[in-house]
Amino acid sequence: MLIDIRIYQCKPGMREEFFELYKKYGWNPQTRILGEPYSFVKSIEEPNEFILMWSYEDLADREQKRKQMWEDSEWQVYVTHSKALGAIASQYNKLVETV
């Protein structure tokens, strides 16, 4: 199994506002295509950080699902709203494989 760890840093004070937008526009299309996240957590030490982890069978499964998501019109609505809000300051991704 492949785990895609995505660490997001929001601009100060915007994490909860981002969560509201994500729940309204992003959660349904993303989980419809990718399934439920492996994990979705808020950082306690960093009040502007959150971590989303997605699981895939392998790299080909990840590539196919991510392509499908980016071609999805409902996901594009979320992307447009997310860009307009401008809450995400940075994103760090790490792919790991379970043993």
C-alpha cells in the first residue's frame, strides 16, 4: 500500500475558514474519487497546520485517481473557491510505502 502524506500550512488564523470551505466544496468530490482519507488530523503544535493522508494500492492507482479528480467538474469548483480564499501558504507531500 502507498500512503500519500500531505502537510498543509495555512496562513495565520485561516485554518478553520479553510476547513469550512473544504467541507462545503472539496470533501464530497475528493472522497467520491479517492475514498475516505487514511487520516485527517489537525496539528496541535502548529495551529495553522493540518495533515491529510490518502492510501492507494500503488503508484499507478494514485496516478489514475488523481487524474480523475483533476478532471472532475465538482473538484474544479472547489479549486476555484480555494484559490480565491488563498488560505494555503504551503504544502509538503511525501509518498511512503507500507511494509
